[in-house]
Amino acid sequence: MTRLPLGAASSLLVALVCGACVDVRLVGERFADDTLQVIDGDDASVLGSALDDAGNLYLVGTMSGQLAFPGGTLSAPGPGAAFVVSLTSEGTHRWSHAWVSSTFVSASDVVVEGGRVRVAGYVSGVVAEPISFDGGARQTAVIFDFNVESGDPIAVSSAYTSASGNVQVKAITGDESEHALVGHFVGELNVGAGPLPPSPAGVDSGFVAVFDADGAPRWAAVLNGANVELARGAFVAGGVVAGGWFSRGRIYDSEPARGRDGVAVVFDGDGTVVSTLVISSEADDAVSAVAAHGDGHVVVGTYGGPLELGGVALSHAGQSDAFISVFAADGALSWARGLGSSRDDHGRRVSSLDDGSVLMAGTFSGTLNFAGETLVTRGGSDVFVAAYDGDGNELWVRSFGGDGDDRLGSFDRDGETLVLSVFVDGEVLASDGTTASGPLTIVRTAI
């Protein structure tokens, strides 16, 4: 591993078997060679990702037109298609699928479980290929299964419809023995464990549902009493932590939402609520990512004004700031930090390391100060990764971006390698001084 002194900048590049190498502006204490791959093609949005034990990357989302990968091209059968693509650790295409429905389709998240790649999303209308499925007139939660090695379609392993409204699955998390769905619905929903309490009239209710490896339901829970959208989830200490936001009401015994408030709820292995965290400033807030952290959990998101979190006051630097907070198993706050410039900043993803440190990824605009370093965006907004030690001390920060507004699609960790998918608005600087552009850039960098 190459290590540069604190404060040094790096543009270390490794040639790919295919694709374009681009210059990444990195600042921080720990570096290794960085592999960057610009994916040529049309519009695409990565909504979820996963890594398997071999380091293969799985991306899901929506697309139109084509995406060209080293060793293969994925073509959408129509506008607004859902897709799944598998890439090797070197960025080479393994297999991929894209599908449309007669009405609407989305692939929201993906997990590798027991030899299957489970793609979770929602459908209305009829899907013909790669797996035949009729989602009906309303949005139906669905899991499409593919063989992890060959990519061959296996089956629709689960499908759940809200009898009087719509249901959206936004996240799936799991392991070899179970998986959990996280999302929201309108009306009435039964995910196989019995009907959930219906959502209040005209608003969404959040839900979490846990299944065994064969898809048999274990338990399900609902968050209602407000307009609730749950976006992320993770298994933690035998249960599940789910995060998102709510408005127009309250969650359990919380204060009523002030605009849009963030929320994270921890459930035990039977679906009983262990703790609830509400992120409530004077402006809009959200929980964007959650993860297990030792016996507790870590929560990342965005807040829009001065915030008090578990007795810790977080100052507010700009229009919106990123936050990260770590909690013990009993829900007690261990530490919390805010991160922001004078403009819009967002915490989007999080990863917990075995040594107790944590990584937050997101976007920032303007000038960002962290760990004694100053980052300035190349364009309107850039992607950042910031590292904290087990006590919340700032360690290092890195950034990447083109000459426009860039956004983060996904963020994974494979040992000491970080894998990001970044939507680059405009052009990125190539290693030979030229520029390259594409709707999607895969960034691989060592911690």
C-alpha cells in the first residue's frame, strides 16, 4: 500500500483492461493506487449495490439506452428500464439484465444470499423478460432472483401488493440465513406474516419485514401515525435498524415532525422496537444510511439547521449539512458529528470497520474543512468520503468530481477497498490531460 504524508494530494492511476482512467483529487493520510472506470452510455441511476466474497460488484437501478462495460454492453428494452449488472473486481462485465413493464418498474436494491442475487424493487403492469411477472394495476413489491455465477434468472421469490394502494421496496439487506425488506406503502399490506395496520388516509406508512432464506416470513412491523418513507436498513445485533424520514405527524411517542424529520428505528429479533432516533431541526432532515457497528449501529443523514442529538449540539454551517452518529446496543449515543460547507452537503452512505472507525460518503458543495484539510469542489458538487476513529475524531477525507454537479450512487467496502459508483455531471480530467465523460464512474480506492 502506498502511503502519502498528511495533506499530500494524489492522482495515482492504474490502467484498466478497458474504460478510461481519470484523475481523482484525494486528500488524506492513507492512500493506495486508485482505479477509476468511466462507463460509456446513456442515462442511468444506480440505486443499490452489493459485493460478494470474490469481490464481484452488483449494481441495480434504472436506465435508458445503453451502458458499455469492458466485455459487454447492456441495452435497455425500453425507456425507464430496471437493470442489474455484475462486474468483476477488475471492472469486467460478468452478466447483466434489463427489463421493463407495461406500466412502471424500478430496481431499488440488491443483496447476495445463498447463491442467489436478490434484486428488490417494485412493479406495476406486466414484465415479460427476463422473468415473467404481472404486477397488477398497483405498485407491487417484488424480488427477482438470479444465479450468482451465471446470472440466469431463477424466479420471483417474493411479491407483495397493497390491497388498496401502492407499495415500494427501497432496500433489502441480508445474509445466508435471512433477509429484510424496507420500504413504505399506502393502504393495506400483508407481507405473509399477517396484515399490517393500514396507513392513515392519504399518507405512506413505513414497513420492515424479515424473511428466512426460503422467503418464509419471520416478522413484520409498521411505522405509521405520520407520512413515513423508509429508505435504508441493516441487520444489527440480531435485529434490524431502519432509517428514513417522516412528516405530518409523529412516530411512536416522538414530537410531531417539524417539516420533514429524519428517523431511525431499531427492532429486536422478534420485531419489537428497541430504540427510536428522531432527527429534527428547524428545516428538512433525513436519515439516508444505517449500518451495524459493533453491538450497536451507526446512522448517517442530512440536517437543515442547528441540531441537538442525544445531548450533543451540532452546529449548522450552510443550507444543509451531513451528520454521522454512533449508538450503543441500548440506543445510547456514543458520539455524533456534523460536516458541512456554506452550501448544500449530504451524508448518503456509511460503512463500519472492525477497528471501530467509520466511513461516511456523500456530496458537498463549495469548500469543506476536515481533519485539517480544505477541499474545494471542482464543479457544483463533488463526492466525498470522510473517516472517523472509534471516538469520533476526524482522520482523513477524499473527494472526487467532474466539472458539474456530481452525486453518489452507491458505496461498498471489500476489506480495505472502497467501491463507489458516482454520477458525474460534465467531464472528468483524464490521466493524459484530456477529458472523459460518461453517466457513471466506478471508483475503487484503498482505505
